[in-house]
Amino acid sequence: MSFVLEDVGLAHAGGGIALRGITLAARQGEAIALIGPSGAGKTTLLSVIGTALSPSQGRRSVLGAAVPASHEGAPRPLRARIGTVHQAPPIPPRQRVVTAVLAGALGRWPAWKALASLLYPQDIAGAHEALARVQLADKLFVRCDQLSGGQLQRVGIARVLYQKAELILADEPVAALDPALALSTVQLLVREAAVRGATLVASLHAVELALSCFPRIVGIRDGAIAFDLPAAEVTEARLQALYGSSAPGMPAWQPAAATFAMPLSASACR
């Protein structure tokens, strides 16, 4: 199994509950989309799977290793096998794009090579190839503070592609992209994971994109799993129940034109 969570819960220090009774597992090579309203716990769940956060209760196994609850986190060799795509990538603004992409290999490079790469990039060709796949090959030596938010998101994706992670966790990876670019970028992530047999778990607000590109959909609401189903079984009624009413007089569930501005066919990412 790629990861296994058993009755996992997470409580904040102030007493709030972020996750409750989460039992979820994924086989190696699966592609899973997490959907649900803002604040439902999707980002927290990704952080627990990726070992960035420790649960308050329950058991967790990631890439075959049991990861106990502790403030020390997972060992470095395990973290090197997990790639995370952040909604707002934590990239130093003055860093060159090539260096940001090559940072994906720091977990598997020896210390001397990692330090040397900060002074002179150690694999320019590899970084260029990863950037070309997200349509940013011309930004290789540009400083990251000269990029738009959408370009920074794609640099973060290029870094994970270069990392060749066994488990890819993507938190709203295309939130800053236009619909056409969002579709091609999600297609790239799904295809990359499938080719390498990596597991992909992505949190997405664009529900149509999730339903079109991912075979398995997990709905999250109030820190708990509302459903875990094949995409074909996620009905309009289930989406209505998952999202609820956002405000008085507002429809509970917005159709394709509101949540993702470009209609998608069922085979858009196949």
C-alpha cells in the first residue's frame, strides 16, 4: 500500500477538531482527488499523509513505513520519497527557477552536491526538461520573484516531476491557472504518476476537473470522509450534500459553468 490511515484524528491546541475518524488507504499507483468545501480539512489531510503533521489519534503508515505521532516528523529518507505541490509554493523569491526545480533532488543527493548546486546548478539539463513539461522552459534562469502566481505553481510542479517522488500530494495545484492550462497541468500530473507507478492525491476546488481526471473521488466535509467512490458514482445529489448551502438564497452546488469555466468530457484526462 502507498499509505494507510486508520481512525486518524487531529485536534488543534485550542481545542478545534481538524480531522475526525479518517480511515483511508491507497494502493501504489492510484490517483485520488479530494473534494469538499473550503475549510473541510483537505489540506490538513494531505499534510498528515505527507507526514508534515502528526495526528492526535489513530495509526498511519506511509510507503510501507509506520510513522508514529511525534514532533520530529518522518525520517529524511522517507520524506525524500514524498513530493508535495503547494498552492503557494514555499520558494525563496530571490532564488533562480533552475535552483528551485533542482531542490526536488536534495533529499537523495549527498550533502556536498546539494550545497554545490546552490552555487552552480548541478543538473541544468534535467531542470530544463522538467520546466519544458510545464511550459516554462524559457524561465530557467529567471528569478522566482519575477514570476506570476500561476508560473510559481508550475515551478512547484516541475520540482516534484524532477524529484520523481513515489507519493505525490498536490494541494490545489492549479488554483492560479486558467481553465485550459489547469486541464493540461492536471493531465500531466496524472500521466506522470501513471507512467512511474506513483500515487497521486490532489485536493481540487474544480469539481468537474476532479471528476474528469481522477478515477477515485474522496469527499471531505467537517474533517470527516463523506464518501469514497469511483468518479462515475459521484452524483449531483452527493455533491449537493457535500457542499451544502454557502449562504442564504445561494444554490448549494454550482454546476460546471461556475466551478470550472470550461466543460470537460468524461475522457478529458484519460
